[in-house]
Amino acid sequence: MSDNSSLLPVSAPIAHFQEFFCLFGPPANAQANPPVQVIVNHGFALGFSPDRGQPLWAAYQVAAAVRDLDFQRPEFFYDDPRLPEAWRIGTQGYARVGGKTYDRGHMVPNFAINTQFGRVAQFETFLMSNIVPQRSTMNRGIWKNLEHGIVKSYAPMRKHVWVITGPVFGANPPVIQRRNGKLIPVPEALFLIVAEPERYPYDSPGNLNILALLVPQEHPSTKPETAPISTLPEIEMRTGLTFFPRLSAQDKAKLVLHTSPSVWPFEAITPENSDVPPEG
């Protein structure tokens, strides 16, 4: 299995955090173009594409919480100072493309990291290395409801939940030109993989359950139960990524479609558990 990924050198001191955020290893990138730079933060990890100016994957873990912690949403986005100047895209919004409005869409959500890891980790979600162009209706609708459902519903039900998310690009994606001239391709969809080892021993690959979703940017509904269910092979084919790379082929074959009303009930996700963003 080839992996065209490398750790951003500044992340080396906390590289061990990947073990907490990336269940059975960080996604491997089979594509030589674009290569991936792995960035490790204090509440999540991601694979950043310098060519595309956005993450190709992002991973985090949430757990059932006894007490609530909820800081105010930060007012600003930030260029990631760890990235070379040539890779940065500026902090301004994406505005309109082809008559459609796009937000600065978090791949790892402010809400989850705020409530789980605290203020410093929350600020890191506002680094532009964690941002993709996301349709405003999706960002503030179904995607927000899914993100909140993971923290408010799935985590309490399952105790610990791991999440991998990222963009999916078409063959000729539209692009957004930034002030520095960099062209940012617009994803046609976003994927969301929720994973949880259901039974003891929890580190046994055979005990893993997943929910794989592939949601188009133009998805018409805000209701989580309308999110299109996908499979791990489909998302891997669409992205060029290999998820859970430490699993054997035999164990991964069991994950073709592991979702059921008893394990991942959509009705448990309540839209009122929301942190409505003024702009993504």
C-alpha cells in the first residue's frame, strides 16, 4: 500500500496524538498528486493538500461527557502559521461561485472540539488548514445536524466515537481564486465515516462498526436521516485514500456496509442540539 503522505515537521513533537484521533492509523494517500502533509493538532489530525489548499481528510474522537464545556465561538479565522507562505490561502470567505454561496466549512467542527478538548484546541479548528469551500445550505443544515448528533447522541450511546471526514472532488471541479492568486477547487460532496469498536476487546479489528456517508454539496434536505449511506470501498475509490490502513484485507471486507438502526439510529440525532454558525 503506497502512501504519499508526510508529517509536517512542526507537528513532530505531538505526532503521538495521531493514535488518539486516527483509529487503526491515519488514512493513507495513494495519489502522488496531490501529496498530503499530515498536521497534528491538540484535538484532531488532518491530511492537508498544499496543491488544493484544503484538507483531504480530518480525524477526531469524541466521548460521552459527564459535564458540559462550551466556550463562545471564536470571531476570526486564521491562516495556519505552520504552513509555508506559498501554501496559505488567506482568511477571507469564499463568497459566491456560479451564483451559489459557499462558507468556510470546518472539517473538524468547532462544536465537537470545543466541548471535548477546550479553548486552545477550539481555536485550531479555525485555522484555514481545516477549512473547505462548503455550500452554505449544507454547512448550516444537514452537516451541522450530523456533527452535533455525533457529539450529543452517538457519543453518549456508544461511549467513544471516532470520525473521519473530508472532501470529494469531481473530474473538473470549479475553482475559487484567492487574493494571492491560488486556485481552490470546490468539492462536489463531503464524506463522513463514523467508527466505533462495539464490543470488548475494543482494540480488536473484528469488533469495529462503521457508518459511511457521502453527502453531495447540493443535498436538498437538512434531516440527518436523508444522508446518503455509502460504503468504505466507494469513498476510498472516490478519494484515493485508504482508511483504517492497519486493518487486514479480511477485516476491512467486513466493513463494506456496517450500519443498522440499532448501532447508528438516525432518529437519535436531534437538530435542536445545534450551534448555529453565523457563517461557516
